[in-house]
Amino acid sequence: MPKNPLSAVIITLNAASQLQACLESVAFADEIVVVDAGSSDGTQELAKQYGARLIFQEWLGFGRQKQFAVEQAAHDWVLCLDADERVSETLRQSIVGAMEAPRFAAYRMPRCNRFLGRYLRHGEGYPDWSLRLFDRRHARWSDDPVHEKVLCEEGAGTLGGDLLHESCETLESYLAKQNRYTSLQAEELRRRGKRAHLGHLLLSPVLRFIKFYVFRLGFLDGVPGLVHILIGCFNSFVKYAKLMALAQEKT
């Protein structure tokens, strides 16, 4: 029987420095769709150069932007990536094999994050399970503006091989991005009617550190692993602090 055709779907915004490797890693897909939010750095030209179908869409937030991209695909099976992610050779083989005769409507894969020049293999940095391959008739992206996730009607299978997250950003830009993300998270929590209290500020960072640095062996990733988890713990604190500030502004 012929394999199920696959669309690789990528969202971009000024990603010219990262996109080429991403496109090359999904060249095995039956089509590549790039949904761009208005790049001015050559991203659009690069996408066309690699034969991708380019679509413009003003930024809708991560979840809605990715769902829009999924809906533009020609095929029901989609593989969703960010521009700074690459499909490893082992993962490519797993995806091709799964498309021959899918046993599940969605598949998750381990994501390996590069941070401060090192691939993290423990803690929050790995395996960082990510559901990225799915049949859009049975799954979709959530509407979350940040930390979006795929919502699936059924159980998901697991693929072998890593999705490589090759972020080349500086520590300064990483911190700036985390600041934006915690603001979006706090606003989303307020929209859902959530409130923060002292316990969130005190316990959330501590429990996060114990879980990922101790039990998930984050300490084995050396200084990059320590910096990564400490920033994550600070994000937990800041998210709830911002939620408290939003509640005070409301009153």
C-alpha cells in the first residue's frame, strides 16, 4: 500500500539564519509549507528557493498561528516544526516508517535542546517530549498564545530519534524571550480567572528545581544545565508575580 503523504509545516518570522537547515532536514516530506508573519531578512526568499509553499499570515499567537499553518497543508498528516528545529536522521527514518502504516493518529518525539553551546541530555532539556506528527482530522493545536500544545482525541505513539532544537540565540536574547513568555502566560492565567498566592511564589520554583535538577538529573549537564534550570525556576516565580501585578491593576 502507498504511504500516507506528509506535509511539513513551519512557522517563521525573520528566521533566515536558521531556516535552511530546517528545510533540508524535512526534504523527505511530500510538501513543505512555510507560514511567514512578515519577515524582512530574506526568510521568504529562502523558503521559495527550497521549493516550499509560502503563505503570509499576520501573527496570531503561537497556538493559532500553528493551527492556521496546519489548515493550509495539502495533506492530512502534518509534521510541525519551528525554524530552529531539525529532524535528525534517526527521527526521519522513524517518521517515514510510521507513515507506511500509522498505528496512531499522532506521534510524539524527544526534543533535544541546545543551550549555552551544549546539548542538554537531562532535566528540563531532555527528553522534552513533543507531539509534532499527527493526522489533523484527529488532532489540532491549542489556542494558547505561548507554550501551545497539540490536543489529540486518542493516545499518541512514540517515535525514535531526536528532534534537534538548535537555538543559536545569546543568553541575553533568551532571557528577553523568557520575559515575553512569562508575560503572555500571566495574561492567559488571568483570562482563565486564575489567581496567584504566596505559595505559588515560594513553592513553584523550589518544586521545579527538585523535580528537574535532582530527580531528572539535570546536574549531569554541568553549568549549562544549572543555568537552564535556574532560569526556569525564576520564570515560575516571575509568572506568578506578574499575575499578582495584573490582579492589582484590575482593582
